Amino acid sequence: MTYSRPTQSRGSPRRRAATGSALAAGILVVAIVVAVVFWSELSAFEDELGESEDDDQRDVAVESVVDQPTPTMAAEADSIQSYVEGDVGFPQTLNPLLARSPSEKSVASLLYRSLLFTDEQGDPAPDLATDWAVSPDGRTYSIELAPEARWHDGEPVTVEDVLFTISLVRDADFPGDAHLSRFWRAITATRTGEDTIDFRLIEPFAGFAHYLRLPILPRHHFGGILPADLEDVELDDSLVGSGPYRLTEVNRADSELHLEAVESASQTGLQEVVLRYYQSRDESLEAFRSGELDGVSFVPLATLNSEESLPEGAQVLDPELASYTALFFNVRHPYFRNADTRIAIEHAIDRDAIVKTVLGGRGITGTSPIPRMSSAHEPGEHAPFDPERARALLEQDDWVLEGDDEVRQRDGEYFLIPLIVNSGDPQRMAAANMIRDQLQNVGISVDVQAIATADVQQALNARQFTAVIFGWQSEFGNLNAYQMWHSTEGEDGSNFTGFVDSEADEFLLDARKAAEIEERNQHFAGFQRIFAEQVPAVVLFYPRYHYAVSESVEGAVAAPLVNPADRLRQLPEWSID
């Protein structure tokens, strides 16, 4: 294997691709990623955006840590710039492999690094790794570690640390994400040199590089711990990471974590970060308003759209997320077997009005199932809002208005759509009600049925729905279009719509096997063109994540995010005026 510098694309390092034949995608990896996508979307998306505070209110008893200076300490105390951010829910764990709540993921992003991370175009980029290459058959990923990478105690980050971390995750007793654990059991990891490692896949899978976002743990710190005991380990008195900040104090009495910049992160501004935790989102916002905080980790849309003002001069950051919300059709249902009917409904929906009304203008009008932030986003020609064209297409598909009827019928059956939506999401509920009114305007009756998220999940899994509003979110940055739209996923996978198109299947399979990003994007462009022509779903909007910092903070920008915790990667570039 010859290591090579990744090619450049849109200003970010890229992996060097190798051409050649690749095998069809494997069932095992597909099933695992499908589970991660579905469960992330239905049960974690609201938590990730901070709308659900059940997890945020969890607490854990920890003791204060005595600061022990190391060679990686930042500037002297008299020149320290400190940033204090308010969050909700004191972390239960500081182990990044076990982080589940938004607050846990946020602190993990400061303390630890991965081999690769996901850049602003949703593509893999170097972190602890400097180079990576892909074999001609698409099944071997070769990684080279950065020789200068160090743990906070000065020890080098080694291949042994990587192999050790993977061994923890793939162990049957691993207490973290079971789907992630099964995924890594299908991967063979082998040391090939002092700073190099090979990952061997069962089948080609273009999304594998995104799974190298896995945080790496130090073997010399965790080496004597069994995977089953990870949750019981006291991490607060000797935590060692490799991220831009090191932990100096855990203070349960004041609900605070104190972190200090390492040398590599201390050149441009914030030497100290204090994460202060509150019992509720309202408490954190009130503390921000009163000047106790320099920033808050999340600002709900309800707050932004209400008369409750943030502090004068506060900066609201609203980065795009790798996610979307859509109206999905069950194309197996007689109503939606004809693409013209689905296109008519897309013409009848005013997505701009939904963004303006439901999101207060704080979102992006949807088109494609590939998020706009992605380098693969090429949406094709989607049906614009045009009620007259919608009516004409419905007539063409034999949906007609009889006499004084306000609802169309075909062969004596009225066009009545039961539309399910998860009741715990006010934005989706509002969008469903707007769609009901807009479709009524073209002669379609919609019955909005608000049900629990678990019931939405059950209906999707059983394919027992006519139409549904739900969303998709990427946990690792992988686009997952194969799992969502390939025909082989229609029975038991995440292709809940039952969409089948042989040309789309070919594009999705080729994109899945492509090792080089530009080649992958070309295949995704073909798929998106067909999606626009067939409309198995109407992508309503791409949400944004909202957080705020005071006017004294300099350097904060609303860069697109895969995960809200990624926003904190900017902290080493911030300063306080």
C-alpha cells in the first residue's frame, strides 16, 4: 500500500481515490447504518437541538479535580481570556464513547479528537490523521497518524491507542451505542507501520471515512479497564484527552466544568472555557440576559420569535445542519403510485411560506434529500409552488371535482390523506397544518394525525401509513442516501416510502462504492435529478441550529454543522474583546 496526500476539493483536504471494480454493498454494514439513521432521526433529533430537556436535567456526583500543570498548559493566569457558556444538564460522563446528551457531546468535542472529522461541506478531513488512501477495490482504508499528535499529559497518540479504542467499541460488553459496536465488529483494523493503520471492510462503503469520527481514547489511561466497566470509571480525577482543551476542574457544587487551552490552541484567544450547567433552558437564557454568561449553547426558535429579547448586541449564530424535514409518501398506496400526483402535491405546497411562518424565516427552503451544506448537493429541477399547475396534473390523473364538491375524487373515492406527524415536535405539527390548508386549496383533504414518536416509528417500520412528516439527521456526516432510497431497503430498511427506480438504484450503488468524493458527488447528482422527477417525498426545509454569544466575543461564525457539538471546534479561534 502506498500512502498519498489526499486530493484537494473546495479548500479542504480529501482522500486520494483509487479506481477499480467494487463489490455490491454488504447487508451487514447497510443494516447497521440504517438503524443508526432511523433511531437518530426519530428519537435523538429533538434532543440534539435542545428541544427536549429530559436528558438535559440528568445529574451526576463528581468531585473537584486538582489542577496539575503539564507541559501543555496555556498562558499565565494574568493574561487568560475566559469564556463562560451556559448549557442544560450536567454531564453524566466525560467519556466520548458513551456521550449521549447534547451537553456530554459538547464537552467531548473539546477534550478529544478523532482520526478524521467532517468539514463544512460534510466531507471527511484530517484530525489526528494526516493522510489516508483507499485501495482499488474500495475495501481498504489506509490511515497515517500525525506524528506530532499528543495527549494532554505529553504522551504521543499512537496506533496502539487507535486499536485499543476500536477494541473497546467492538466488544460485546461495550455499554455504548450497540449499533456502532456491531458496525466496528465488521471492520478489521491492522497496524502496518509505526504511524500507519489499515481498515479492511467486508464490502466497499463510501461512508466508512465518516465513521473515523470515532473519538480516540488513550490506552495508557484506560488500558486496564474492561469494556463492561467503562460506565463505572471515575474520569474526573485523571482525565486525559487530545483535544484543544484539557480539563482542569469538575465542580458539581457550582455545576461547572473548567477547561484550559493546550499550547496548540492557545495562540489566538480563549485560554479558559467554563461550561456552566442549568436545570432548564429558561434558566440558562436568563443567566445570559443578566450578563452572567458569554454565550448559551442553544436558543429555541420560540425564544427567537418571541418578544423576550436577548441581551443588546448579542450575536445569534444560525449554522445549517446536515438534516432535513420532509413530507414522505407511501408510494405503494394507490393515491401515490403515479408520479404526476406526487408532483402535483409538490406544486401545491408553498415551502417558502412554511419556512417563513413555521421557522420564522430561520431555516432554508428544502429541495433535495442531500442537505444543502453537502458538497454533493445538486437538487435538480424541483416543482415550484404553482397551485394552477397542481390542479391541472390532478385532473390529468383523473382526480376531479364533481358538482359542488370541494374534495376531488377518482372512481368514486375521495382524495382523503391521513397525514401522521410526531406530536412532540411543534414545528412539524405547524408544518402539517399548513400543508393541510395548502392542499385543501387544490381539492385534497388532509387529516393531520398527531401521534407519539414511538407510534410514528412503528407505522414506518410496518409501512402502515399513507403520508408522514418526519426528518433525517446525520450523526457522523455520512449522507445515507442508499439506506433511505435504494429499492433493496424497501422491505426492512429505511426506504419507508417504497420508492423503486432502477436508474436511481444504479446511481446510489455507484455513489456507495465510490472512494473519491468528486466521483461520489457525480453519482449523487444523477440520483437527485431522478428524485426531482419522481418526488417520492417533498423536502420541506433544512433546519438551522441557533446559539448565541455576547457582543464581546470575536471570531464566531455560523459554519455548517454535522453535529451541534461541532460548533465548539471554533473556540480556539475566538477571543473576548
